[in-house]
Amino acid sequence: MTGAAPPPNRGAHTLAWWLAHHHARFLRLAHRAGVTRDQVRRFLAGEILPSDEAACAIAEATAGAVLPMDWERPARASWTERPNNAAWSKRA
């Protein structure tokens, strides 16, 4: 067995940790970001990337923990490892 697949990008990795750390619900985040709950799930899975507008709304909803540019950057760690970026460190 090779283990779990790595996060598709830094945005998905950081958002997953943000949701868990803040006990946030997909539906609440989706509403605040102007997307559907299914779109949030697909962002996390790496199936789709948020539009520029949605990425900015996610950044606002997460108080900058997940930045728009994070969706284009490779993840630096596995799903089980805490994200290692300046925005997360300031807000965790």
C-alpha cells in the first residue's frame, strides 16, 4: 500500500486544515464564499480550482489563511501534516 494521495495543491491542504481547526462546516464556508458545498468538496479533492472571485472570497472567509495564489502552488506536506505557510502560522 502506498498511502494516501498528497494534497492537490496548497490551497486545498490549507483549507482542509482551516476547516478542521475552526470546526467550520462546508456549507457555511460555501455560503460565505459564494460557491456550493459540492464545489468546496471538489476544490479540496483537486477536481476543480476556484475562480479568481471564489478564491478571493475564500481568502476573506478564512481571514487570509488560504490565499488566492495557494490554489496554484504545490502542497508542501501530506494531508496529515500542518500547512507550513506564513498565513497559517499567523492564524493558527
